[in-house]
Amino acid sequence: MKTLIASTVIAIAGIAGAPVVQAGELWRATGFEQPESALVDTAHNRIVVSNIVGDPGAADGNGYLSLLSMDGKVIARHWVDGMDAPKGMAIAGGRLYAADITKVRVVDLSSGRLVETIDVPGSVFLNDMTQDDAGKVYVSDMLADTIYRIDDDRPELFVKDPLLASPNGVFADGDRLIVASWGKGINKADFSTAEPGGLLSVDLATKRITPLPGAQNFADLDGVIAVGGTIYATAYMTGTLYSYRPDGKPTAMAQFKPGSADIGTDGEKIFVPLMGEGEVVALSLD
């Protein structure tokens, strides 16, 4: 599976042609190396970008984190080195957590130092991260139908269930986690699915999994965020950015080349990492 993911990324990286400017596009930052996640660091008024740099499943030491200003200027291309294939991130207690295959890297936000590595026993392919109002951090394991919780830097199994259907994106929204699933029955030949994914809700107290109405079996989903009453999610294989409200159905609001991954937001804009193009795009929610 790791080899498949790597070959998929390499194929996407080879797609040529000029980028298509999207409606509402504010800026586009370039020069990244397979940017997988874009997370807003509100306390320091900046955006952290994770760079995989190669095989997403290889412990090769090539991965790193970059810093962007809120208007798309590169602050530090190599802010934190020494990672393997960092993907989704979360911020809690002045520390940044980054999913890195079977580990979670911990960075002090003030100094930019890598201060800790948390092993997650039994994990296969850690992907996206989020934090709840209590400061607990969650990380999805896409290839194990599992979500882990990290409390006081100690990992524990939060929920494991086939209903999660290859959980990729996770976003803490009040008393629930919103989960973007890739789908069931991944085909190792082309990374397609026997059944495409959708949006789910996991109750933080009861751990009950609830499919969100009207948002099932529509795409192989990657990143997810929520702003107000609207959920936004990316479909990695098609490059589509969707919006969804509980009283409706997912609607395509932007179209990129394949490779749109873990999105971030400051409440007014959406930041979309484009892995195949090495770019991060800012879109206005207006």
C-alpha cells in the first residue's frame, strides 16, 4: 500500500500545465515539496505547511515543515527538519503535533524546535490531526479504520470501526469529530475504491459514528474543516473542493488538479495544499 501511495503521488507530480485560477483565489504560494497540510497558527499569525518529499510511507528523513505568512509569503522554507513524511497537524498547549507515518512529531511553536516524538503502537498510516476544546489531540489512521487520541502526550485508541471507511481528514467541531473518509475497498492498482467515501460524525463522549445525511458515497475524501454551519472537504483523486450543509448535499466549489489534500482555515479563508503542484492556494469564503 505504501508503494502504491508513493506511485500515485509521483504520477500526480508529473502532470504538466499552468494552474487554473479559481474564483475567490487570493494568492498562490509555490516551491513546496508535496505539501500535504496547511494549518493556521493563530497565536503567531502564520501558516504551517507540511512537506512529504518522496514516498509518503517511507521513514527516509526527508520531510519538513515550512512557514507562510497569512498573505502567502514564505517566512521559512525549512522551519523544522528531521521528519519522514509529515502530513496532518494540530496545535494544542503551545505545541504543534504532526502525523508522521506511525509517529507523531511534537514541535515547540515559539522556538521551532522538534521537542518530542510520540510512537503510536499498532498504527499503520497516520494521516490527519485535530484538537478539541479540552486540548486533546486526535489523529486518523487511514489504513486501519482507526482514530487515536493523544492526551498529555500519551496515545490511546479512541475508535476503531469499519464504518470509518479509511478515515483521512478529521476536524474537532464542538462535541464531535467530523471525519472525511476515503472509502471502502481500495484498489491497489490505481487507488480507486469499491465504494467512495463520505462525511461522518463521531461523538466525542459516546464515540458513536453517524453518517452525515446526503453526504455518503460521493468521493474519495482527504482534508476536512468546518466554518460556521458549513463543512468543506477535498477529494484528493479529482482535486475537487466540496462544501456541505446539513440540509443539502455536497457541492463542488473549486476544481484543482488531482492532489488537493488537508485544508486549513482562519475562519475567513481556506488554504488548500496541492501536493502534485507543490503549491498552497488561499481561497476567500466569500
